[in-house]
Amino acid sequence: MNYREAIDWLFGTQLFGIKLGLEGPRRLLRQYLAFPDHGVAVIHVAGTNGKGSTCAMMDSVARACGWRTGLFTSPHLIDFRERIRVSGVEIPEEEAAAGLTELRALCERLDPHPTFFEIVLALAMRWFRKCGCELIILETGMGGRFDATTAVPADVCALTPVSMDHMQYLGDTLEQIAAEKAGIFLAGVPAVSAPQLDIVRSVLLETANEVRTPLRFIEEPLAGYAIGLAGNHQAWNAALALAALDLAGLPLNCDSVRHGLVRVDWPGRFEIFPLGTVPGAAADVVLDGAHNPHAAGVLAETWRTVYPQRRAALVFSGVADKDIAGTLALLAPLAVSIHLCPVAGPRTLPTEDLAAALPPDAPPHREFPDFRSAFTAALATGAPVLVAGSLFLVGEARALLTGGLFQPSAQ
């Protein structure tokens, strides 16, 4: 298969849905010879919010230490290859096509057929092995206990803040969700966690005690270093990232930490396109994939810090399995106007459902058939534009702003 054919086949496997469990991914990784070689350090990252930023910081600092890194994240914003990077470079199209061609032949012999996420993980792990990566950083796709990434033996486990999300898969209480996240803990494997709500902290401590996992919590944010990502919360993410790298045995020093943190790049998380960079904009355009109330609260705090005297023209969308009302309750006060639109994907919510989720005191809103028309109307207000509510929406926005070819994905 060429790259286009390979991607079409891969995205077609999303019809197999999401199947949480470790037997399938272990089988695929074993038969595809995709487990990491002996001596390769693996950091496994779970949590609800901040996983991507924390993983990006680990990757950037590790590279500044001179290590060859493999970074696996999801979902992608624009291009599928964003999910698989070696030392900051996306997997080449020809390598992705060759790997997916092999995987297709293997998957046709397996019953049940591997899922989209399992296939992408196998492709990534084989590429990391081929490239001789010394450190692999794996972001969980969903939960932890039965996420495909948990099939890869970890040397360090890290947990970002845990909150309500993916309730249809992980449980409808914070205790249940925390237990699923804590499912990445392994006997004797050190774990480090960001500060957590009391109930989450209790569940993590109980699980760590049962599994005999040495667990510690970050007690304070990192101070004294510039970070290339906006928001006070990033200092907490940086502290978690450095603690995990230290546990993995990286030779950290002030210069490598400073260089790595200032150069970290993670698009779509309070990413600012300044005035003059977006045609037709009379102010900044900000992209942020705040898709649940916890992330929306962090976004609101960051907005008020960066733009204390300005309200935004908010372009918003969301998908069916998220707390849309809770998210909008936190974002609506930032807005002078709200522009609602659907996202590209099967889980998109109709704009009338989005409108019904607005708080009673929300500013004026309008509904649009697509992102482009909503964004054009927001630009016309003259206010700073904030695109938020879904990573799928942010991906579409970023593709428009950077001239990329948007590859929408359901997973």
C-alpha cells in the first residue's frame, strides 16, 4: 500500500470500535515484534488532563539531555503522523505505509481483528525499536487499567490530574475513574502523581499499597525556569515531567532542563496566533482543546492571566460523551459572543444541543453549519477569537490557520 491507501485502511479499522483490554494488544505487539528492547526506558503517562503537555515536556528535556526519544500521543490534531515521533520528528510517510502494510497482513490472520488504537500503538513501538530509541514516552488513550499502552511494560508510571471524563467506559464516579487510571501501577515500578483531589489521592494510595508500587506526589510547582507553554498549571506539569525523568534515570542538569522546557512545543493548548498572523483577524486567535470542565477551568484561569481586560469571540463545539454544560459554564463568562458549530466526526453534537447546554446568563450566541463559517463570523467581531471545546475542532482550526491537510479521526 502507498501512504494514502495505508491511511484509508487504518482509519477504516475504527469500525471495529474501542475494545479495552490487554490480551489483544499484547498479542499484536508480540507477533509484530514491537515490544521495546532490553535496556530501553519506558515512561507510561495516564490521567485526565495535561497528559500531552507533560509528555511533550518529558520528550523535550530528554532530547536536551542527548537521549533518543520515542513519543506516542493521541489524538492527532491535523496529521495522523503526529502521534508517532522520534526525537521530535514524525514517522515518515513511507515508513508508516510500509509498517501498516505489514500490520494489515498480520491483522487479517487475527481474530478478533485488532482495533485502530492497537494497530497505531504497534506501528509506533516497532518504529521506536527500529530507530534505536533510548526512552519511550507513552500517553494512554483512555483510562489505564485496560488501555492498550498498558500492555507495554513500563519503568516509570506518571499520573496527571484526574477528573471526570469518558464515563461510559471508565465509570460514573471519581473513585471508579481514579481506580482505572491507577490500573497502570506495577509491582516495584516507581510512580509519581500530580496533586489530586482527596478522593483520587486515597484511591491511588490504596492501589499503590495493594500492588506494592512506590508512589509519591508532587508537592509544589517547578520554579525558576521559563516554560514554552502558557498557563500557571504548566509549572505543575513540568514538575511532574522532571520527576518522572529522574525516576527513569536521565542525567538531568540545569542547562538541559532550561533548554528543554523553554523549547517545548505542544500545539492546540493555549496556542496563540498573534495579531498579524491570521488574515482578517483584528486581535489574537487562541486555540485550546479544553473538552471537559477541569480543562475549561484551567483555560479560563490562563485566559484571565494573559488577557485580563479582554473577552473573546468563542468558537465552540463538542462531542457526545463530554460534559458540555459543565464546560460551557466555565467558558461562557470569557466570551462577548459565542459561535457554535459541529465538528468533523461521528460523535459530533448538533448545534441545537450545544445551544441547549449554554448557561442561562450566557452572552449572545449563533449557530453555524461548519467551523469555517463560525470562525469567519467570530473574526468579524473584532474581539480576540478563542477556539475551544474539542481537540477535533482545534485540529480543524489549526489546519485552516497553517495550511495543513486535516485528517479527521473518531479516535
